[in-house]
Amino acid sequence: LYAIGIVAATFHFSSGLWGFCISWGILIGRRAQTNAGYVFALLGLVLTIMGLSTVVEFSLHPVGVEATEPG
């Protein structure tokens, strides 16, 4: 479930940045939009890999929580 959320969030973030650059006139030409699409897709892929590796690391090596004494 976490993995689906990470993939969805990183896709939404990277495609949102691409759409922002187009709608605000930062990327005007078709070639610039295509090249930026590759850059933002790579950004989304890198963020997805980082997020999924974090989930895998926490699932393989859970953090132990020890009880503390009150006071």
C-alpha cells in the first residue's frame, strides 16, 4: 500500500512540475516541452526509486522501540 502511494505521489509531483512549466509559459516550444518531459520523467523515476528503497529498507530492518520508565 505504501509503494502505491509513493509511486502515485512521485508521478503527480513530477507531472505537476511539467504542467506548471508549460502553463506558466516557461516551456513554450514543442521541443522544449519534450525535453523537459524527459527530465521530469527522470526526476519522477529517481524519486520513486528513493522512496521505494526507503520502504524496502524499513521493512527489512525494522526500528526497535524499547519501553521507557515513566518519569
